[in-house]
Amino acid sequence: MDKKRILLVEDDQYTRELYQEVIKDEGYFLDSVTNGEEGLEKIKKGGYNLILLDIMMPKMSGLEVLRSIKNEPPKIPNGPIVILTNLTNDPILNEAYGLNARDFVVKSDITPGELIEKIKGYLEESGNKEKTKQEQK
Amino acid sequence: MADYVTTPKTSDTIKSLWKLEKIILNTLDFKEVVQKICDSMLSELGYLKLGYRIIVLTLADEKKGVLRRISLSQTPEAAKAQAASAIPFHDIEIPLNAQKNLLIQTLHERKPHSTHYWPDIFTPVLTPEQAIANQKASGIKTSMLYPVTIQDKTLGVLIFSMVKNLEEVSEAEEDLIRGFTDVVGLAVQNAKLYTTLSETTQKLDKANKRLQELDKLKDDFVSMASHELRTPMTAIKSYLWMALNKKKAELSEDLNRYLGRAYHSTERLISLVNDMLNISRIESGRIALKLGEVDPVELVHEVVEEVIPKATELQLNVKVIERKVSKVLIDKDKIHEVVINLIGNSLKFTKPGGTVSVTFDEKPPFVYISVTDTGVGMAKEDMQKLFKKFSMIEHSYTAASTSGGTGLGLYISKSIVTLHKGDITAYSPGLEKGSTFTVSLPITGTSTALELQKEAPKVTEDSKGLEKKRLGYI
């Protein structure tokens, strides 16, 4: 079976490298970029099974990335986008959900182990959806 | 031939006064009032025909120690006098201690005066020659000066200037002028009070807006600061977790303990940031309640299900003693946090083998949920301290050092329950004898619930939720 493809958009180097390590250790294929602009470029190319997107980033914020994708969805679709942030601000959270974010995870509240469990959950969920879609066809 | 007639009918005086009163007292704006004072008698009552030409209102400015011209009737004679004046009228300020000035004498003696000689009223600001020039230009023969008083205060002086001699002023005219001066005192006082009041209101409005802005700034700052704090804390916590859990190298027992305590402390720090955010939101009124009907027993079961793993790990029993009670009107997520906090506290302060039990009671308008444990309990004098911010009671329910609490949980819980018009109380028979925390929540449909529905903070653009309690960290 193909490796699941995950995109990580995170500007903080230590956090990014740590998540890279645990995600790769689980055997996933991982692309990681350090700001919203690069993130958007990758997302536009499509084909990721899961996208982990920070909010507060230089050049382009996570919300701006979400807005841009909503206005102009990529030709090759991606899996769910999960907001991975340390901001806990309801208006931002609500806007993110309005822009089709699948979930909102507060980094300081979870351990790397819990992040992996969550990733498995999102992938399984979107995998099941794919299956149902194909069966319906 | 004189260009004026004499003597209005005495019977008209009262009617005229009443008319003036109506004109002047109907206005509250200070500028408008003082202008009307100077114009109304001449134009509305036809005193021009009686030879009156200029009416001037002067008021004392106690702070600056001067008497100042406030308003002047709009007549050709007034304009001529102004045009002739060496110093513009509005710049003329007569010192309150200028004893020789007739205006000042009128003010201090609270008695009317009159003069044919304008230097009396312009000294020492204008020279006699300058004052005489003004008088000539205006054609005024006599000026009558009347003190404007209210109760025991003299506010200023009204000057009635006319093109006739004092002997030609009838008794009826004098009556009217006296009555008019009294009305002016009242009107000036009213207008002053009104102006002060509206100025104060404006200032308060401004201050209030500024406070709201500051509050928002504070909230934004706390929000940003906590985000900035969380970023490095996430890194510390995550790397410590890696060291402890990934077992890439075997850790010595000591190292395991060191890292474990560092990890534990980071968790504490993160909880503290979350709690401070919550307090900032509660205190600035940005916590909105999303009210709904909730079965308290069901809610407690949901919480207990969440805490069972932790309780098992701590070798503690959690029992729910069910009883059918009414539904309550609450924000479910927020009361969920409160119940987690109470059960979590009890778990924290009860030794292995102990029991935490949840019971229900009902006495309208409230349902009572009680969390009782067999833990460390507390002394009577400590019970009130419990719900204060950063209250730390030795070996007790808010102690921070080894228990890992933030000292804020009970304060936050109490604030949330109070928002719901309920309360949290604590009871313990004594140290080592366990304790009971009881939450009261309003029953749906009771008057308390209806009040809550009306008064509860509504969701707005500014409102925020609560930071969640970390379960792994009880």
C-alpha cells in the first residue's frame, strides 16, 4: 500500500522538526514547509491525505491559506486540513471551521503521542469516506 | 421729541414677566440662554419703544477673579458702541477687586446702581476718554446696573442702557426689570448646571469608551502573550515527552525522575496559562453562556467516564449515586469543566484506596450536585480561602506545589457557576476527614432560570470559550 502523504505547515523550527520526527517514525511520507505562502503552493499541487496547518505564520497566515483554497480549490484534491496552533481564540476558530477546516488542535494541550493518534484518526476517517465514495460509484 | 413712549401698563408687567420666563427657561444651552436674556426684553416685550437700547449680561469668574461680558443685545446702538471701543467688548475683563468700578460695587453690595457716566463701568480697563467715546457712539444717556443673584450667591450684573434719564423710568418698568433679573439668575444657574452636567456626561462617556478599549487591549495582549508562551512550552513539553516515551536511549532512574518532574512542571505551566486566559475572559465579561436544558445525572456520567482512567491509575473509586432530578438550564460545556475540576480536585487530594462519590439533591429553584471524597479534608478557617485566586492552603484543595494545581481552578469554577446564578460551597468535617463540594444549578422553568435566560452574557463577536482542562493532568 502507498505511504500516506502528509503536509506540515509550521514556522517554529523546534516544533516543526519534532513533529517531522514523530510523523516520519510512524512511516508516513511528510513534506514540511515554514510559512503559509510555501504551504499554499504545496496545497495547490494537491494529493496530500492530510494537511496540518499552523495559524500564526510569517508571509501568509493559516486563515489566509484556508481562504485562498476556498476561493480556488486545487485541481487535484487533498485530504482534510487540520489547524494545529497555540491560538485559542473563538472568533479565529469559528472562522477556520467556516473555511472548511476539519479540526482545531491546540499544540500545547497534546503530547506527540496524542498527535499521532489524532493523525491516525483523521486518515482513517477520510480513507473511509473515499471508500464509500468509490463504492457508490 | 423723544423717540420713546413712557410707562407700560402695570397690569402688563406680570404677563410680560411670564412671557420672558417662558422664553428664557425653555432653553438649556448656556450660549443660547445668555443671548436670549439680552434680546428678549428689547424685542419680545418692545422695550425698545421705551428707550432701552443695550442689555449686557456680565458674569463673575471666581477662578480668574474677573467680571466678564457674556452676552450683548443685538441692536444698532450696541454695534456702534462696540465699533468705537478701543478694546473689543469680549476682551474686557474687570478685576473683582476693582472697588471703584460701579459694576463691581453692584456685585458686592447686591444693590442696583445707575450712572450717566460710562467711565464708572469701564474703569480701570478703559481710560475715561475711551469710555466716553464709546458712550457717545452709542447715544446712551443712562445705564442701570442690577445684580444677578440666586439664593445667597451673586452671579454677575445685568446692564440696562437707555436713551432716557433715570427719572423717566416708571415704577412698572422697574418692577419688570427686577423680576426679569431674578429670572435671569435662575436661567443662568440652570444653564450652568446643565452645561456642567452634559460636560460631565461627555467626559464619563469618553472615559467609559477608553476603559472598554483598554479592556479589549488587555484581552488581546493576554491572548497574544499566551500564544507566545505556549510556543516554547509546547517545544519543551514535546521534547521532554520524547525523552521519556520514545526510549531511544535507556534512561537512568535519576534521569527519568528529573525529566519526569520537568515534564510535570511544564504541564503545570501550560495549565496556568490556560487558567489565566480563562480568568481574563471571565473578568472582562467575554465568556458567553450557550444555555440549554441538561440532565445533571447524564452530565455527571459523561464526566465520570472521562476521569475513570485517571482514577484507576490513582487506585481510587468513583461512584455516582443516581437519583432522578429535574433538568437544569446551563451551558453544558462550561459546567462540564466545573464538574471535571471538582472531581479532579477530589482525586488529587485523596489517597489510593479512597472513594470519590457524586450525589444529587433537589430543592427548587436548584439542583445540587455534590462531590464527596475520603481525602485530606481541611480546617474550618481554610474553607473561605478556597475560592480566592491563587489561594494556597497547606495540604488542601488548592495547594499547588506537589499537587500540580494552579490555585485558580476553584476560583474559575465558582465564577462560572455564579454566572449561572448558582453557587459552589465547600464543607469538611476537618483535616483528614474528607470533604464535600456542592454546586447548585438552576432548574429549567424556575424564575431563577428565566432570569438567567434574560441576563446571561450572550454570544457576541468578542465572546470566547473556556480553555479545556487537561485530563491527563489531574
